[in-house]
Amino acid sequence: MSVVVALGRYGLEIFWFVLGCFRLFLDFLYWLVIGPLKGFRLRMRETARQAVRMGVNSIPIVFLVNFFVGVTLAVTVADILRIFGAIEYTASVMGVGFWRELSPLLTAIIMSGFAGASLAAEIGTMKVGEELMALEASALNPIRFLCVPRLLAVIVMVPIVTLLGNVFGIYGGYLVYYAMLDLSWAQFYDKMLDAMKVKDIWVGGMKSAIFGGIVGLVGLAQGLRVSGGAEGVGRATTNAVVYSIILIIVADCIMTVVIYF
Amino acid sequence: MGAKGASGVDRDSQFKKGDVIVRCRDVRKSYDGRPILKGVDLEVRKGETLVIMGGSGHGKSTMLRLMIGAERPDSGTVELFGQEITKLSERDLYPIKKRFGVLFQSGALYNSMTVGENIALPLREHTDLDEKIISIIIKLKLELVGLRDFEHLMPAQLSGGMKKRVGLARAIALDPEIIFYDEPGAGLDPVMLAVIDELIMGLGDKLGVASIVVTHEMQSAFRIADRMVLMHGGLVLAEGSPEQIRTTSDPVVQQFIHGKAEGPIPLRLSSRDFAEDLLGG
């Protein structure tokens, strides 16, 4: 019984938190769309700086993870497809698997650690250090000033980094394909495209943008609600990663079922 | 009306020295059902320095946060420049916020920006001044706090006292009409404290700035104050000129300003009897 209660409490906590994220998202939309019309300009240079900080710096890790998962997946799949004499279809599995599912998911999870945690820590530290109050006292809205550039940067960068993740992962798969079958990149590429639909590409892109939004919103919301000094910042950072991963996986499942089932 | 101040922020010049520009009436505030402010009345006049004293947890800082619009009272009114702010939307508060500056306890510098950028931020965001003029203003404000050579350093490279001085430079960047100081003396050496005190007094005398200073430093409080308020238990216990406060017979005031351990202010905040607690009763 107590397990049920604990689970229920945890679920409720996540529900309220998601509601808070949603409110933050509405605020974000306000400052993104309506704010500039009222003379509160977007901070584009800050957005670019954040995009570099969170996007570009994460590329090496995205490369490593996607590449190795690509190799692993190719070996695993090829083993089974060999039984049916269809080993060359490894290419199809790699293409569909990475575009639709693996790269958006893996990259988003990496970004939740890379960008989400650092957002929570940064904003949380600013809150503890009275910086957010100082911004408000000088008539600067922290959402407009801090959150909008950061969230915009993550939403733009996660799909771009995911695209690179596709390339890295599929390249890893191709290396296995090449080692086993000694077939050229062109043949691999043809087989891959045969199985893919245009839908897979835009679904992958859409998913990764939504995951980017989740990573950014969860990180920022955790940072904004920090209280209680350094310990609070630590807790917010952990929660940012845990909540992002949970929400990303749930959102992924929902989207995949709705779109493909 | 609508004359531009030195930094280009719109302000009207309706207030003369001696006019009330901050007025709080019957302000009440509780946190989690625990009352912190139980009906506080305060007035501050243009050009005047009001020092708010009181023990920790007796509502000084809460009062400050209410006056700068960071929080809203449960009931009562707070007027800045003759305008009730407690019911204003965030965006309607902006023009008022541009007319006051706040020095936070830790300085609250933006750690990702250099000292110069910290001071430039309100100027860049709220005025359309040329970068050349902004860089001159930065130097002027830093010179005032004696840190002109530190423009390009990051806050992490500064000592606590220096951060506070930069915080003050930033607070006066837009030439505010009111400056709120949250414990300006905490963490400063006596010499630096005297420098900050001089600054506070100078801003009041020369520019007609109203200063509201929350502090524990008695020496500094009596030096800078035109008027003093002692808050105790969520209420204003005593109010008057430094001389009146010094000579009042109220035992709580006397204990506080002389910093005595013995007196009517209780040290122990627990309600249970000590012996009973020890024996697990």
C-alpha cells in the first residue's frame, strides 16, 4: 500500500511540475511573440551564445554515443537478419531506426545531462545569489532576459545536433556493414533510402525539437524554483536530468504510438 | 513633466525635497501562516536617509522586498512616487522600478558579466544612450565607489566588499531617486564602511536621493540616518531622529542599540521549558 502511496505522490509531484513547465512555456511564447511587438526586444546575440555553449560543445559526446550505438545495433541486427538471408537490410534498419527513434532519443538524453543540468545549475545559482531579484528590481524580467534566449537555443540546437547524431550513428552502422559484406557506401545508402519514408525524417525532426523544449523547460523550471542554497542547486540539477529523461521517454512513446500505430 | 533625467529615463519632477515619496500603510505579511509584518507604517521623504533597524527575523528584509515590489503584502498599501504599487501588474511596475536602485546584501552582481557590463546593463536595456556615453557613465559610477580600474574584471575576481561597491555603482547607474540598501555594512571593513556611508549621505545631500537603509551596524546607522525606525516583532517599535532614538527610555530600543545580551529581547525562541525538553517531558 505504501508503495502505491509513494508512487502516487511522485506522480502527482511530476504532474504539478509539468503544469509549471507549461506555464513557463506560455510565458516563453509571450516574450517570444508578443513581447517584441511591445518593444521588449529578443536578445539574439545571447541566444547565439547559448546555442554555442549548449549545442556545439555537446557534439563530441553526441558523436561518441551515437557512433557506438550505431555499431552495436548494426552487429545485433545483422546477426538476426543473416538467418533470413537478408543481411543487406541492416542498412534499412539503421536508417529507419536512427532517423525515427534512436538519434532523437539518445541525443535528447545526452542533452538533458549536458544542457538541462547546466541550465538548472546556472539559473539556480543566480536565484540563490539574488541575481534574479536584482534583475527584477532593475525592471528586467528574468523570463525574457534569461529563459527565452536559453530555451530558444535548446529548441533550435537539439534538432541540429540530432541530425549530426544520425550521421554519426548511421556511419557507425555502415562500418559494420562494410566489414561484413564489403559493400560500398552507395549500396548501403540505396538500401537505407529504400526503406525510409519522408515522414520518418520530419517525425524525427519534430520529435527532437519537442525533446529540446522538454530539456530546456525542465532545466529552467528546476532552476527557477531552487530554494535553500547550494544544496537546493544540487537537488535541482539532479531533478532536471531525472525529470527530463522521464518526460522525454514518455513523450517519445506517446508520439510514436500516435503517429505510427 | 516627463523631463528626461541624466540617463535618459523618463521621470516627472513633481517631487521636491521633503515630499513623501515612499509611504507604507498598515502593511501585513505572513509566510506559511506565520505573521512577519503585523501592520507597519513607514514614510520616507525625498532627500532623506531612513535607517531601518531590528533583529534578524523581525521583518526588516521583508519590508524591503515589499517596497521594491519583489513581493506583495497580504494587506495594506505601499506607495512609491505617489503611486500604489501593490496592485500593479509587473509591466506597470517597470517605469517605477527604473526610478529606484537596490543594493543587495551580497551585491548580487551578474556573475557572467564583467564589472563594466554589470553597470552598463540597466543603461543598455532602459535607455537609448550611445555606447560611448555608456562607457563614460560606467567610469563615472566606478570612480564614485573607487573602483575605476576594475571595469574589465569578472565578479568572481573581486572581494566581498568590492562586489558590494560595484553593486552600489550599478544601483546608481540610472541616477535613481530612491536607493534601497540591504545591509550595506555587512562584510565591509570599517574604512570601507565609512566610505559607503559618505556615499549614501552625499547622494542624499547633493542629489536629493532618498535612501532606505536596512542595517545592523549601529555606528554607521547613527552616522547616516536622518530618521530611524526600529522594527520589533513585525511592528515599528520606535521611530525618530537619531538623537530621539538614542535618548529614548524604551528598554528594547536601549538593548538593541547598545547590543546587550541581557534585556527584554529574548535570546531563546523555543516555547517549551528547557528542563522539560531535556527530560523528554
